Amino acid sequence: MSTNPTAHSTSRNFKNNARDQLANADLQAALNKARGHFVDGRATARDNLPEFDDLRDQARDIKNHTLEHLDFYLEAYEEKVVESGGHVHWARTAADAQRIVLDICRSVDARTVNKGKSMIGEEIEINEALEAHGIRPVETDLGEYIIQLRGERPSHIIAPAVHLTKAQVEASFRENHTELDPDRVLEEPPMLLNEARTILRKKYFEAEVGITGANLLIAETGSSIIVTNEGNGDLSQLIPKVHIVLASLEKIVPTLEDAATILRVLARSATGQEFSSYTTLSTGPKREEDPDGPEQYHVILLDNGRTDMLGTEFEEMLRCIRCGACMNHCPVYQSVGGHAYGWVYPGPMGSVLSPGLLGVDEAGHLPNASSFCGRCEEVCPMRIPLPKMMRHWREREFESHLSPGSARVGLGVWAFFARRPKLYQLATGLQMRMLAWMGRKRGRLSSLPLAGGWTKYRELPAPQGRTFQSRWRSGERV
């Protein structure tokens, strides 16, 4: 029996989740420490590559072309994988993908599975499915390994343990690595890294199956590509006798040259590196002349609602290459962290993708978790118009009568005045003078009728002067 991959979503509780995370001192300390690292790195990498924005245009066009001909390139990819001795499995749902993985593991009597980092693995909850059937999954990415020890989920798509402080990681290692000297020193990050490396090194040789994700799939050659900075992906897929690639349909690109173009913007946008330390291409199982490699090579292509996004106002979301730049620059994510979003994909990209995969009734709060500052779209290497799509999800939420009653009434009142320009100008002028009078003593307002949720956390500066429209009519343009 498979586990339900969406059963553990708490996206509908986003507001409560966010409130809890804002009060979490450890999380806030971790976020403060990480803040700026990715942002500064991307800015430097961008400045050092004059053609960076041209590459973004090329990468966008490659993905648009691929999505327009998705069926053609997926069939071409499958043909090449089979030609190289591999197998392609089509999974319409997450439960289908779980079942396929379990069937492959059972076919070789697997007891242990090594995993490289895979967001699709998180989406289909493959660890829970394996454990439910007596198979031990071992995360080999350092961040994933740490949160597996703690029984947590990733809070960032490229830095899964970014929500933790060093002290929390040290405590987890001491609690779980009980076979080691309890008096050992773990004061510095390299000490923690060396301990994790020593523990994991042994486990690479115990697994019968290795599972990785795929940053890209290449139709021209039938290859899958992973990019890592630790080399764990290589060991996870080369040493076991079976290699399973978990990938969603939209990871396909036509050619190796197309993949190279996208890789040039991927690492720069993600970590500020020109390229990740390891970029590994896998094509089929081990050949007779190869010194090592898996005996079996399986690719599981997951749909899970993605083809329903084709041809809709959300199709452009399928260009996403999971670099994390949008969340690194998002003021909401930087305040509440990734767990507040309640499912696999946090930040602006998650606020668009999650409603598409979970449904707007489950994840409808997420598109509202945005200041619409536009930074996410500005830094996206694939030029995905995230704010526009969040507005579309808000429209869907409103049309489905899922918005709070107070918000619907407020919008109705605003629409009434907005359709009557003279009345609108009169009302805003009166409102402005009234607010200015209310805040005349302190120059700001600490409470407002019908706006308690806003003024609970901040004060509103009292308006001064005339309304915007009045100033515009009189010729003021500054």
C-alpha cells in the first residue's frame, strides 16, 4: 500500500504556521545568519557575466519551445533511454511513482536505498513509502541527512537545513551518533562536516538501490543531469546495482547544448557559483567496457498535475529549474522560512506551483503570502512572471468563494467606488482627511477599524497633503 503524498500538507494553515515561525527564535537566528549570502553571491556572479541576461532569454526560449512540443521530446527521450539499455516508467500520480519505486526495490530484494537530493522524492514522499515497506532510505546530501536525523522536511529547495543553527545540528549529531565518543569536540562546522562524511561513507556500500533526482533530462541523448556540491549524487548512483532517477516531465530539454545554456544560469542564480562543483551526466546502465556503474538504470517520469497546467495561465511555471533565487530574495520567505508554507515547495515558486499540484482549496493562502515587490520575477533565471501568476491564483480563490468574507466584502466596496471615478475621488479625499485628523497628535495610527490584522504588527503613518490623483491632476509628477 502506498502512502498519500499530499496527506501531510499544512498549506491551508499557512497563517498559523507563519505566526509560529515568526516566534521561533532559533529559526529567526538561522534566517538572519543566512540572509544576504545567496543574494550577494548571485549579484556578484551576475555582474561577472555580461551576457547573463541574454542567457536568461535563451533559457526561457528553450523551455518555452520544449513545453510547446513536450510530447515529442518526451517520446524522443524515452527512445534514447531504451536504446542505451535503460527503462522509462510513466507515473501519472505520486502514488504511481511510489509503487514503481517499490516494485523496482523488491525486484532486487533491497533493504537499503541511498538517496541523493530530490525534490520529486519529497513530493511523492518516497522515504515514508520505503520505510512503510521495511526498506531503509539514507539521505546522502548533508542538509537532507541532517533533517532526516531530526525527522523534519526541507525548508529550502537547495539548502534544506537552512532553518537550523549550528548548535541544533551539533545536538542532533550527538543524539544520533551514539557510537562515537561523547566528549568529542564539534565546535566548528568543518568538524560537523567531517563527522557526517565519516558516517555516510560506510553507507554508500550497503545500499542495493540508489535514487537521485534530475536537474535536466536530455532528449537528444537520453541522459539525466544532476548538479551537486558534495559529490554524494555520484556515489549514490554509481555504487548500488540499481539507479533510479526521479524527475518530473518538464525537466526535459532537447539537446546537450540547450542543457549547457540553462546550467550557465542555474548555479549563478542558486549559489552564486559559475558552475556547481559536480555536474554529472548519466546515460543508461553500466556497459561491458565500463569499470563501474549500475547494472540497471530506471527513469520515473512524474506528471502529478503538471500537464493540467499546460495551455493555462500557469504554464510558464513549468520553466522553473529549482534554483531557489525567488525565495532567496523574497521578504516573506526571509521572515517565515520554508516550513510555514506547509508543503514541499516554499517561497514564491511554491506559492504558484503548490496550488497547481494540491488545489487552490488546500494551498490558496500561499499566493497571498507576497508583498508583490517583484524581486522574485526580477531575479528568476527563467523570467517566470511569478507575481502575475499569484494574482491569477488569487482570482481563482475569489471565484471559488474561498476568500474570507471580510476580504470579499472589502473588495466589493472598493469595486463599487472604483467603477465611479468621481465618487472614488470624493471618498478617498474624505478618508485621507479623516485619517490625517485621527493621527494628528502622533503622526501615525496604531489601530484602524476593519484593518486590525494590519495594524496589529505595525503602525500606519498618518496621510499628509493631498491625494495622489489630486496631485496628478495638478501636474505634479514627482
